[in-house]
Amino acid sequence: MKQFIHLKRIIIHMDLEWLKYWILSFCVVAVFSCCEEEDMPPPEQNDDLTDTEYDPISVEINYPVYTLQVGPNIPVIPQMPMPEDNALTEDGIQLGRHLFYDNILSADSTQSCSSCHLPAGSFTDNLDVSVGIDGIPGKLSSMSLLNVGFFDNGLFWNGRSNTLEEQALLPVEDEVELHNTWPNVIAKLKKHEIYPPMFRKAFGIEKKSEITKELAAKAIAQFERSIYSFESKFDRYLKGEVLFNDDELEGFEMFLDLPGASNDAHCAHCHAMPLMTSNDYFNNGLQEAATLADFVDKGRGLVTGPAQNGFFRAPTLRNIELTGPYMHDGRMSTLEEVMDHYISGGRPSPNRDSFIPAIDLNPYEKESMIAFLKTLTDTQVINDERLQSPF
């Protein structure tokens, strides 16, 4: 009995000791918690970005000045269309550059805008058709972004987006491309170490909560407008700095059907100087169709109606040497194949462009055309440090 009473006292003593230890621990935790709460700013202060300076610096485009008179005129690069609410700034372009190259835009963090638009391919991926994060191939070849800021008549091969800001929103949520959601992207951007201050510098927002998909798209659009090229041999020729060799000159004269040309290659109707695109859509004879309803790939017709079934954007020919494979679906691997297609007259359809069957070049003229097209190559732009990945 005495042993039992003694044991009971020991247990009670242990319980009291444990109780004192628990109370002491609770007090210590409570004290430190209070200190942490006092040191931690309230949520609205955590959201604040005003410690980062907002001092936007405008960026101007340096347009070339040509001296060579071609036909009755000296070519002039038009002013790039610029939205009033998204002018180019140094910080806006830098934010867009980071977003353009960052895999954070894709659902599994494996791809970015640059996955389909790489500098080495003049901002294409040099594939027949692009492949998204799930390994699913798309239906179209990636289009070069060179001078894309000048395209004011719709974007994509069928022109379904009106502006770069609209276009930049679409690949993120495309199920074949980046297969993500903008709410998910924005949540990650708000938590990111570098992006909230960059959004502040680019757009003057005061809180992380003000980061939106629209601002992200504006930044990407700014970067894309900074991808321009005026440093090819063709440009230097127009500026009077170099001369073409005989083959290049022959191709140039045929391209524009200048006096003295051996033939009219009918190129400038769709690829007008000096941007080397008319910024319009054409049926260049890729598909045979008995009626407008018979086009397998309706192209521009999906946007504007059946009259333009089989129409696709005439891409810029600048850096065309670097952007193969060619056509909207990447069906042609070389410039020689492209020229052979046009020399053949293309495939018949009700709305095939009337100039296509008129092209009839001999082997020398074909090679001269290709020699001229290679004068449009600008390797400076694809190696420009300001356009490379920041990571």
C-alpha cells in the first residue's frame, strides 16, 4: 500500500512538472508569435511596390534613310503603328523580353513564347508545324516575328487577332500550345521575386495585386515591336553603301519588274517594298479546290467569310533564307521548292491570285531570284544582344 501511495505521488508530480513545462512552452511560443506579428507588415503593406522607382524612358525606332530611287520613288519605311496606351519604354521592353523567354507562361514550365520563335530562325522554330507542351503538333508553321510591329492588318496566318496585345494573350491558354490559364500565370507572377518590381517599373502599378494578363500582354507586345530589321545587304544597297552582283541585280529587277528586267517575277504584288510584305492575304495556289467550299484549309476565310477561303498572310521576305520550311503549313523545305511552286503556276481554285499562273522563269532567272532573296538576310538582328534570352 505504501508503495502504491508513493507511486501515485510520483505520477502526480510528473503531471505537475509536465503541466508547468506545457504552460512555459505555450508562453514562449505566444511571446514569439506576438513579436512576429508585430514585425510582419499587414497584408496590404506586403502588396506595396512603391519602394521601386517608376521613371519610364521612351524608346525610339531608328528608321533607315534610303537614297536609291527605285522606279519613281525613294523607298521609305513607314512609321510603326503604336497604341496610345502602350508606347515603347526601356522597362516595358525588358519586362516583355523576360516574359517572352520565361517558361513560367506554360502549364508545366517547359516552354515559352521563344520555343516557337527563336532568334536563330529569325524568330521562327524552323519546324514544319510547331509542337506544344503536351507533344501535340499544331497545324501551322510558326511565323517570323521580324518587323511584326508593322503588321496593322491582322496577325497570325489568317489575321484573326487585330493587335499584338490581343495576339499575346492567346498562346498561353491554347490547348495545343502553352496549355495554361492566365489566372495561374498571374498568381505565379505576383509571387515571383523579380516580376512585381518589373511590372512597377514598366507600368507604374503600386501593388502586386494590380498585375494583370493585359499588362503582361502589353509588355510582350512591346518586346515584339522591338524586333525589327533594317541591316541587310538589301538595306545597304538602298542606302548606297554597297552594290549588288549581277545575279542579285537581275533578281531585284525582276522582283519589281523594273525597266531592263529580263522578266516579271510578279513578287512585289504580295511582297511590297521596303518591308517586303503587302501586309495582306492571298491565295497563292497551294490548294486545289473546285469551289470555295472545297478548301480543306480555309485560312482567312474563317475570319472574313468564304470569299477568302484559301487566303493566307503574305509573310515578310526579310530573312527568308533563315525561316524555312516555307508556307503556312511548312510544306516546302527550300527556296528552290518555293520558286518551283510559283513557276508551276500553283494549283487551280476559284480565287487563286491572278498573278500566280503568270510567273514563268527560266533556270537562270530562278537562281537570280534566289540570289536577290538572300540579300534580304540580316544576321545582325538575330545576334542582337537586346533580343536574346535574359536567362
